[in-house]
Amino acid sequence: MANDSIPVDGPRSLAWREHGQVHLVVHLGDADLAAGQGLVRFRQQGHTFRRTALLEPGEGGTTLRVRVPVRHFNREAWSMALRPVDGGAFRRLETRILARAGQPVALLPGPKPRAQLAPPEPRPQVVRQVVRRARHVVGRARHAAAARLGR
């Protein structure tokens, strides 16, 4: 089926950052894909971009290779989908990529989790005022203690 997701062999896949690029080598297991250039779509919360990828059939499955400028990624995990060489619809890859600045690149195996935590409730104005006042009192007490100790 054209709209099925494509399983990814996580232990045989890798990603790294080098010279301003994120390099992805994703092993697609026994996916029956033709050799040549495919198109990978990266998607995250309404943002989308695409990159040309090389598909290389080999022993035990197909390997997808793609490079992406690191500036395209932000703090969130990006889902990926593949349009094979022969065209057709994009098929979701069962892996996501996380490429935060200053941290190693991570391939997150499996599909995106369905359950997500709700955002935290905003603090009421009264709580913010109490916290601000408590910080002020603690600061004054530290200053007075330091003055008595001669610091």
C-alpha cells in the first residue's frame, strides 16, 4: 500500500553533525524500494521542508542517505516521510530526528507517540506576586546577614 509507514532498522541507522550539515543514513530494512533519488519530507508543527535523498538497495534492505543544513532544525523532533524514486505518495518513516544545537543528533525510533502531556497551567497572578515578594525578602535577609558578618 502506498500510504503505509516504512519501518526503520534503528540499530543499523545513524545520524551525525559535520561541517554545518546533519547527515542521515537510515536503513529501511526489507522495504521494496527502487535505487536512485527519492525525496524526504521533514515535518514539525506546521513547518515542512524537503531534501533529495539517495536510495541504495543492498543486502538486507534499502539504505537512505540524505544531508540537511543544520539551520533547518530547531529544538523539536522532526518526523520524516519518503517519496520513492518512482513517485507516488509520501510514506511516513518510523523514525524521527532531533538535532538540537550543542547536543548530539538523535534518531528516535518508532512512530511519534500519540499521547502527549498537556502544557502546564499558568500560575495565577497572586502566586507570581507571592513568589516575587518572597525572593525580595530572602534577598534582603541575605544582605543584612552579610553586613553583620562583615562581608
